[in-house]
Amino acid sequence: MTDYMLQALTKAKDAARQGEVPVGAVIVDRVSGEVIAAAANRCEQDHDPSAHAEIVVIRAACKAKGDVRLFDCDMYVTLEPCAMCAAAISFARIKNLYFGAYDPKGGGVEHGAQFYNQSTCHHAPDVYGGINEQECGDLLREFFQKLR
Amino acid sequence: MTDYMLQALTKAKDAARQGEVPVGAVIVDRVSGEVIAAAANRCEQDHDPSAHAEIVVIRAACKAKGDVRLFDCDMYVTLEPCAMCAAAISFARIKNLYFGAYDPKGGGVEHGAQFYNQSTCHHAPDVYGGINEQECGDLLREFFQKLR
């Protein structure tokens, strides 16, 4: 497992303990290898339907860099981004997107809107899906099983 | 012009004066008719690529209501939402979406991702486009002409 995806998974596990859907994300500076920000889904605790892990980590990384764009940065996230997050990743100019589990029901990269394939998408990251897919997906499946 | 779209336009004009792309949005309680929140695009000033008017106004309305969902609420926004915002509007459970100018280059409702037509969309608002289209579009055209 990549160290970066491991950090994203650790964030996702923290989220689960707080009753949040367990998705975690980190943003890495491609030059230094440094993790600029790490975050998890916070929709419930923040009363914010836009507070998916990807949006929260983009906001934190932009704040850390004092810029609205994250040039030369990669994102690692434990679940395929939805259309909202796929577009936000595009706007932030993320270079490479590494995601864990595929999301046929809600994904917007390989499924549904397939945002990066649209003519309305003006920057598409290089996408690598299925990274540590089993562990990322198991965490989500366990979380939703406990809710039933 | 509807009073609500006028309020969204006023917010958009405020944004232009601050160098932000002039898009404004308001969220209205369908029962009381009260404006719960009004906001404009704040991407540059907040260093936040997700801070489109729709996302900012959803965050503010959710905070005001102390809920992650905005049941029985409508949104008025001066521009066709992008895919990011279209999905956020879905997650927030907005009932009716009224938008001003169509956005063939970046829209995600009638163009591109057409998010509400996807199987990965689990709540679609009723959509009314082209409300006060001329004035909403003129504001954007003037803003971008001045930048050249």
C-alpha cells in the first residue's frame, strides 16, 4: 500500500468513529513529496453537504498554499470522487488523482457524469483507480452494514 | 424580474466589484417565502476553488438551519450551475432550481455532465432555466470584457 493512501485510509477510519461516511483524502506536493493536507468527510458534523473529503482537503491545501490553484499537486482518496468532487479537483488543477474503491452508485469519474470526459471540463487529472481497492471498499461496506 | 433573482443579481454585482466572477445565489424557504441565505462567488478572496455562489449559499443556509439537508427550499442563481454545484444542490435536496444565463462552456445541468439525468443522481430538483437570462448574462459578459 502506498504511504499516501494509507494516510487517507487512516483519516477515513477516524471519520467512521465520528459517524461520518468513511472517506479520506490527502493532497501531496509532487516536488517535495510533502503531504500538504489530509482530511475526511465532515458532512454531518459541519452540517455541510459539500464537505466531502476531497472538498475539505482541497480547501485546506489551498489555505496552506494561499492560492486558489494547486499546481504540481496530487490527490489520494479512498473512494472514486462524485461529480461534485471530480469538478472541484479539476478546478483546483490537481495533476494526478489516485482513488481506492470504485463507486458505481455515486461516482462521477468512471461512472455517471464521467466529468473528465465532458467538453465542459477544462482540466482533467491523470486518473488511477482501484488503488488498495479492497481495504478502501471494506471500510465503507462495514460502516453501512453497522447502520442497518 | 422575480424579487429573488433580483437579490441574486445584486449579490453578483457586489462580487464583480471585488474582482470575483459575478455569480450570485439565494436560498428561499418555500413555506415562509423567507430568504435563508444569499451569497456570491468567493473563490479568489477565500482561496477556495469550491467557493462558487451555489456552494457558499448552501453552506450558509445549512448553517442557519443546523441541518445537512435543505428540505422545502428553492435556489435562485444567476448562472447555470456547473457539475460541482449541480451535485451539491442535489445533495442538499433543493426542491426547485431557478437559474439565469445558460452556460454552454461550463454548465452541468443542461450541458456537459447533465448531472440530473445521470443514474448516479439520487435527487433531482425541478429546473427552470433562462430566468432574467439577458441581465444575468450581460453582467458576466461585461465582467470578462473588462478583463481583456
